[in-house]
Amino acid sequence: PNILDGLLEKKSFDKEIEFKNAQFSYDKSKKIIFGDLNIKRYEKIALVGQSGSGKSTFADVLLRLHDLTEGQILIDGENIKNYKIKDYRSLFGFIPQDPILFHDSILENIRCGRNYITDEKIFEAARIANVDKFVQQKPSKYHTIIGDRGAALSGGEKQRISIARAIVNEPEILLLDEATSSLDVKNELELLNELEIIFKDKTVIIITHKYKFLTKVDKIILFESGKINAIGGHQELLLKSKLYKELFEFNSI
């Protein structure tokens, strides 16, 4: 369906995100059923399950890259379709698995075309995301050109730029899609520690296969074959969901 712009302004996220009888289908053969669920402000949520089970589609409909085919998503009691898309999306900071970087400076890769973001804001986000640490080693500092797709950077450096880009606008909700999966163990552990600090005053939704995240979140949503299999805390799901226990044990090796 076409994504239509709403009329209402939305500058803050105050209470909760609610999915109500929510479903999405790319075509008649593949339907993803989210049903009813809610995410409270400041909650840390993990979406887990095998590839193709519906996790990334959850992110797509939440960001309004697609609209639901049935049901609705509400934020603070209002259907998200009623908000201006630009306002609504500004509530989110998105950190993907493979950040899209441009043949430009580190500064402009963090700014990412948002000319209203000042250099001072970029430097502040870069310090929080630990970009500043490696930038100071570069000959041209923040004006260093990083090459096509960030060819001059390591995987960890690319991901830190992606984090700085996501947080520079001070979003209230952080959405991470397999954000550490391409990193080696050392870089991943460093990044996990940094993210814990960044997460403190945010609502966080993490799509992950890295199950070491899961003991630190408030709620886990387990997907299976296009629907939600179970929702609960880590210890709760270990006891009540055979699938979760199997996935956790397999992915913790």
C-alpha cells in the first residue's frame, strides 16, 4: 500500500507503543501476524527468532516503511498513520547491520544530509558513540574522507559512525537490526558496553541473533514462522518456551 502522510505533529514519545490485531502480508501466501502487544517508554525489548520469522518486518511496519494490511499501531494512543511521517520517524534512531556510508567526510556521514544538525551536535554524538577515539588518530580528523561504502574504515569504526548518526538527533526510540553481527568478538564486546550507556534514557528495540543481549532486556518477543510464539523475560521464556530454550542454548555456544 502507498504510505500516506498524516496531519498531526509528534515531537515526543510519552507512554507506549501498542500493536492491535496487527498483521502484514507481502502477498497472499505470506502473512505475518503480530497480534496484540505493547512496548512501554524506556523498556528494552529484544526480537528473536530464526531468519525469515518476521522480526525485520516488525521494524519495517514500525518505521512505516510498510503499512499494516490489518489492524493498527498506536503511539501514545494515536494511530501512527495520523502523524506527519517526518515527525514520526524523527522519534527513532535506526542502527542497521550494514550501515550505508558515503564517499564523504566522517562529519558529513554522521550528519547524513540533515543540514540543521550543527557540528557541535555531531562532535557530542561522536564522543558518546566513541567515534572521537579513532577520529583523533586520522590525519584530517572529522574531515577525513572514508571512501566508497567506508572502505577506509574497520567494521567497528563503521558501526560507531552508524550509532553516532542514529543518536545525533536525540531520538527517543532506538531500533537496532543485528547491529553487532558483523563485528569480531573484541569489537562487539566494546560496542555492547558503549550501547549499554547509550540505552539508559531510551526506549530500545533490538533485533538480534546474539543471545548474550537477552539477559539484560526487560522483555523478549520470540517469533516463529511469521507469528509471535511467546513474550516474556529471559528466565520466564527459558521455563515456558521449548523453542526459546533451544535457540538460547544453540546461540550461546
